[in-house]
Amino acid sequence: MNPSEASALQLSEIEAIEPELTTPLFDAEPEVPGSPTVDLDAGKAEDILRYAVDQFSDQHPGDRLVQAISFQKEASVILDMLIKINPNQRFFTIDNGNLFPETLEVWRAIEAKYDTKIEVFRSLELAPAAIREQATAENAWAGAPDDCCGPYKVASLEAALLDTDAWITGLRREQSHTRAETRKVQWDAKNGLWKVCPLADWTERDVWNYIFENDVPYNKLHDQGYSSIGCTNCTQPGEGREGRWAGSDKTECGLHG
């Protein structure tokens, strides 16, 4: 066999080899489920929520969908919209034992006004055992912000999202640079389900206009200069999210990244 014949044979052998399947470095975002009739990038908040209720259902409307309730103004607006669309919608909150009195007050007001019950996931009960055995609500913050947010809030979120296909949050693009690219319906790779953010393109004024026009209960800490409200230990008055974890580089609690 001369060199040219050998080269041709090697080439034919290479061409005959089946291409091997390789695992991508990153998971591709799934296609948005269903056939939405609403523009998921620019649609009205109410239409986005109707799509979510219709799409993420099994036995009953919206039974594979849940809204996270932070008791901030955005959560109140979405709950008001959502309960008009689906009165039996499921809502949950995470309670680590360090909520402001004003937060507890608006919690009671919301449940009374809308005749609904918000499911509670208590962080001190759901944190990893090694941490739970040493922790109390008072000392959870003692180490560092991540020591509190990670084991407490994230473990509770994981429990809340079991048996769901999507969750609804009050994220808005103008809240911080970390949220500037928020889409109204996006894949949440961290939790393996869809995240619905119907107010993504709303301004602060949009939120307040809706609250006053629809008589929506809201957290009175907003009237005291708190734009963003979390736990007593880590929240101070401030614009945007500057009052959260003031003096540290932390910008998110871990629920959204």
C-alpha cells in the first residue's frame, strides 16, 4: 500500500466514526412551556400571571405554581392581582424569627383582607441539623450574613418549592444592578423550575400607583424610608437595596442568586 492509499484509508476510517455525544458545559434553558398568547417580554403583569396560572396547573388551576411572599410592596401587588385571577392560589413565606413588627402586621392584614392563608416555612426548623442544634433566632446572624441567609432561607425555599413547576417573585429591574436583566418568565437553573417576575419592568411609581388605586395592604416600613425589607438584623432604611446588609458586599440573600 503506497502512502496515498494509506492516507485515503485513514480518512475514510475517520469519516466512518460516529460522532460522540458530549455533555454541554452549561445546561441550555428550556423552551418556555405552552403556547403563550401574551408577550412574555412586554406583556402586562396580569396577563403574565394568567399565563402562569393556566400553564402551571395539574389537577386544579395554578396548583404547580406558588408565590413567594416577602411582605414588601411588590409582593402585596402581585398577591392582589393573582388572587383575583385564582382565589385558591398558593402563597408561602419564610420566617426565620427575625421579622419586623410591621411585617407581622401586614401579614395579618393581607390574610384578613383576602381571606387566604399564607403557608409558613420556619427557617430554624428547616436548616441543616448541625446548624439548627446551635442556633436560635437571636444568634443566627452572629457569624456573617452568608451564615444566616444560606442555611436558613435557602433551605426553606427548597422545601417551599417541592412539587412545583414555577414560582412567582416581585423582582424588578430597577431595584439593583444584579436584577437589571430580569425577565418576566425565566428559567431558574438553581432550583430547576421556572421563575415568574410579572413586575420586572415596573417602576417604583407604578408599584405605588397600583397600591393606592386598589387599596392594597403594604408594609408600613416603606413609609419610614425602607425601600427593601428583610430581617431585623440586616435591614436599615435606604433607597433601592442599599439598606440591606449595609456595610458589606452582599447584595442578595441567596434566594435569587
